[in-house]
Amino acid sequence: MIEYSGQPHYLVAVDCIVFGFDGEHLKILLVKRGLEPEINKWSLMGGFVGANESPDDAANRVLKKMTGLEGVYLEQMQIYGEPGRDPIERTLSVGYFALIDIHKYEAQLNDDYEAEWFLINDRPKLIFDHDQMVADARKKLRYKAALHPILFEMLPKKFTIPQLHILFEEVNDTKIDTRNFSRKITSTGLLIKLAEKDRTGSKKGAFYFKLDKKKYNANSQAFLNLMPNLKI
Amino acid sequence: MIEYSGQPHYLVAVDCIVFGFDGEHLKILLVKRGLEPEINKWSLMGGFVGANESPDDAANRVLKKMTGLEGVYLEQMQIYGEPGRDPIERTLSVGYFALIDIHKYEAQLNDDYEAEWFLINDRPKLIFDHDQMVADARKKLRYKAALHPILFEMLPKKFTIPQLHILFEEVNDTKIDTRNFSRKITSTGLLIKLAEKDRTGSKKGAFYFKLDKKKYNANSQAFLNLMPNLKI
DNA sequence: TCAAAAGTGTTGTCCCTACACCCATGT
DNA sequence: ACATGGGTGTAGGGACAACACTTTTGA
């Protein structure tokens, strides 16, 4: 019987930074931690990687369990593995960031967990190294969104250009010229204009668009330069 | 005494995809595996994460041990954690890619390990999921190198533009116009022209350059569009 | 009629690519 | 002299940012 004798074994967890957009501000979803230590403090959604699942599986399972949502946009970020990051026992955690449509979440809220949306810039202090994870996720989201059309994942199926515009400004924490933005985003060819208008925001109303799924899936790897004066 | 009772524990390893450049072709450094199972098969440089080190520490330690080199460019890629990826025992592995100056390596080769450079496109089959790791690393290297000035890490302190040019072509597996390339790369302002010329490649000789460390460190996060017709 | 937001037009600038051509030098 | 890479010049086109303007419609 072959074995890797004498090597230490560790717990492996996943933690998810869940981003949402309420139409005005970027938010993250936090939960009150249900186990010791630090019980009842705010933390990211997380859980241990089970014996028969990959970390990706685990992250999807955790999200399903805590939000009720499946098929969420989920991206592996990095591993957090400093020896002392969990005071009880050595635990390595794989950080993920998730993008969800906040309204979809509210529709099927799972009340078993005390979860709450917080403004990204006004959130409680989190346990362990979770604040670092949020900072890293924010940075990575910005980076990725500048080059790839992923922010659609935080909007409903039907959305308007002004909505998308505000979202881009929120994520990048900057002002973007509305006129150039709408042209740039439509010129990607990823949007399909619908006949219907959203009239809640203005008298004139803004046309709804939906994503061209086919082109979206084909182009999700392409570089798009979605941000003016691209700098990080 | 608080504990996370009943959760499974796993081995955690690191595996490094080490890239090098011999002046003509992109290569990777492989080792003959020294333990069962699959002993004497070719594999990536790897090792288990020790009790008092982070995965990043472990990757640096493994590289130091097997190549003798310190301060190597090392970047975390992703975690590989499918339940059955190691047939002996569940092991999660953090993949890293490393860029090293192949000549520096040869200068202080560690003969304790049977290590060998292989052409990236002509390498032996590797154990477990290491072939997948190499494919992922190649893709990530290409992606990153298109936007950030990291390929310098594979060249000596003094290098010529034609050398850099071939390296870019190798990494991206494409032809790049030499004339436009040299202008684009010098226009980044990251290079300092030296008085000396390399005359091994041509009669005229090509000027040596070195990296402007100060600007390099300041700009390593900037987007640079180093590849024409940027597509992935 | 007016305010307010949506969205189109316009223009100058800069960058990028393609390609021609000159440069330096060992043989 | 001439072959061989190294490197610069140049011109056309396209993208992009800046900003003016029109459109739509509820109040």
C-alpha cells in the first residue's frame, strides 16, 4: 500500500465574495457566521470542501444553499493559506467571486441564513482575512470587467444602457461619459435592442436590451477595452 | 476547546510550471518524479505545503530546492482539486507558473534532481493532471504577457530587441512585425539602451538593453497592449 | 412650454499597422 | 560589393475622447 507518509493534512474551505447591484450601488452579500469561533460576526459565505467534491463544486453548493441560486457566475480568485489565518485549526481557503442579479436573489431568499446586502464601501468588519479577500475580489472584478463583458451577470435579463452605465461607474469608481459609453457598449455587438422601454428613470425612457447569448459565449474570452483610459 | 469536528482533511501540494527561453524556443523544466506512485515518470516540480508555510512559501521553497534559484517570478494560477486527481490519496494542488532565465538556471544546476528542459510543444506525457496544468499555464502566460511586461523575466539582464521579439512570437505562437515591435516595446519607456552591441546574430549587431527597474516596478500593473490585434 | 434624461453627430488627435527604405558591418 | 539582419520613416485608417446638439415625453 503506497501512501504519502508523514505529510500534514489540512482543512480546505471555500469563501465567496458575492457581488450584486441594486441599480445604484455595488453591494456584497454577507452572512452572520453560524459556528464558533467568531459566531454571529459577519463573514463571507463559505464552507468546507467535502470528500467527493472539487472546490468549484463546493463553492456552487455553498451558493445554492445560502442563496437558492444555481448557475451563478463564479470565478476562482486565489488561495488563502497563511498558517495562522484561522485561529482554531489550519485551514486553507479558496476565494471565489460571484456575480448575481440582486433581484433574482431576493425572489428566492433562503431565510435559514442571516444574510444581508451591504454597500461595498460601507460594510462591517469581517472575520479572519475576509476583508483582504473582499479587497482582492474588488480589484479582480475591476480588472476583469475592464476587458471582458461580465458585468451583465449582475443585471436582469432586460436592462437599459443607463443601468449598465451606472454599474460600470460603480465598479470602477469613476465617471464615464454617457454618450461615449453607450456607443462603445453597443458597438461590441453583444446587445440586442428590444422594442420596450423603461420609463421609470426619465420621461423619454430608455430602451431595454438583452444579451446576445450566442455572441456573448463566443466572445467572453475576447479583450474588449470597455473602460476609457485603461489603467489599473 | 473549539474545533471543526468531523470535517475531512486533505493533503495540499504545490506544482510549478517553470518556463524558460533558450533564445529560440519556449521551454519548460520537468523532473523525474522521485516517489511512488508513478515514480520515474516526468512531472512538474512540486511538493507538499508544510505546516508552517503558506502555499506561496512552499512554491518558492520547492523552486529553490530544485533549481537553486531565489527571487524567481512566480504567480499563482489556480487550484486543482478534483477528488480523484491523485490516485493514492486526496490531494489538492495549487498551480504556479514561474518565469526564469534559463542561463541562470544552468549556472547553478542542482544535480540532486533529474531535471530537464523540454520544448513546450515536444514534451513527454506528464503524471496526473499535470498536462492540463501546463496547458492552463501556457494560456495564462499568453494572456498576462499581452498586457503586462513580464517576459523580461525570462531574459538575461542584458538583452536585445530581436531576442525579445522572438520570445514574444514564441509565447504567442504567431508572427509579429519586427519593425513595429521594436517601436512599441521601446515606447513603453521601460527599456534603457546600453552602449554595447550583441554581434552574434548579425553583422550590424543589435544594441543591448536593460530594464528600467524603477519604471518596471511602477508599471507592472499597467495595461500595455503589447500584442497587435489583441485577441485570445 | 419646460425640464430632464436618452441618445446621436462631429471633430481633432493619437495610435496602430502595413510596408518601403536606409544603416552598419563581416565576409 | 553585397548579403544580412537591425532599425527608422511614413502614410492611411480606425478608434477614441471631448463636447454640442437633437429627441422624447411627463408634468
